[in-house]
Amino acid sequence: MEINRPRAGQRVRFALWHDSAWRPLLWLRVGSDGSIYLGTLFGRPGHGFRVSKQAAGQGSVSFKDAEGVPFTGVDLPKSSRISFKASGEIHIAEDIVAGPPLSALNERRQLCLVRFPHPAGSPPPTKASPNDYDIGMADYPLEDEFPVYGSLYVSPWTGVPPEAIAPPRMTVWSNIWFAVEHLARTPDLVIQLAIGHGIPGAWPELAGVVVAVP
């Protein structure tokens, strides 16, 4: 059996099957140097906000959407892309923060948490580029009272599939992973997305990405 998997430079699109159509949730791309790019939108943002807070106590932090500072017309990013550079720089909209370099990666690292609006509001994906690589979850048990969220991890690729993982409070979850080899500035990488639900509540209006830095 031949198994095809994404290569450096290809955009990977993750989608759920809902209401007789694929509904995109997230896209991700690994550059030839090992930098990792991701986004939650498949077009230009119309509005959004950002929150920056310092963790206290045991390193935990919480925030509400109402605490966010809205992007103005001038500040509104051209895309939802967030970049984790091989050097350790993390590019979030126009902000650049320092993170641990991917070039020195030697263990699994959580890159971010991602929250998703209900897939009913996401139009089916269109084929934007011959480099698009689609991964669909056909049998995910979507429940309207439990919003779906995900956690993205990166590890050095050793040829062995990564151990499955689920963030705290996920009671229903799936793992998707793929490896990318022969990168210029990092070791071979395996990207792992843990996606699931377990916390009851209302679905958020907007997709969002939470990044923690030292």
C-alpha cells in the first residue's frame, strides 16, 4: 500500500463532515526550512480582536472575549496566519514574540490551542492551489452542545508515530498527524493535531488561536 503524505510547502486543510459537506476548520503548512504556518480562515478577515495577558500562580491564565482589543481597519491583518519560525520567532498579526527555536527541538512541544466556531457557518472548501492537501474527519461525533477545540503539537520525527494525546477535559477526541522530512533548519518534524470536545457551552462566534510564550 502506498501512503501519501504532505510535503514541505503544501498547505494541509483539516475539515469535519457536517450537513452533507466538508467544513474547513484549520489550515497548516510546513516551510522548507521547518517553519510552521497556520490559520483558521480561508480568506481575508473582516474583523477580529487580540488579547495579551501574563500568567500568574501555577502558570495558568484565563480571559474573556470582552477583554479583547478590536483590530481597526488599519491594523486588521490580511490573513489569519500565525507563523512559528525555525528561529523561534512567533509572528502573530503584526506582533513578533520570542519563543524557543524549532531548530533545537528535541521533544514534543505544544504550539497553540485553537477554538472553532460551529462548522455549519463554514462554507465547503474550494481547491485554491494544486499544493492543497486535504485531511477530512468523516465520522467525528459532532454535538451541538459541546464546542470543538484543538491543540497543535510538534515533535522531532524519528520514524515512529507519536503517542496519542488529548488536552485536559476532552472526553471525545481524535489525533491526526503527519511527518515532513528533509527540512533545512530543523530536524524532520511530525505535526500532531488533537481535536475534540468535552466542555459544554456555546460555540464561539469567531475562531481563535491561543499561543503561550515563556
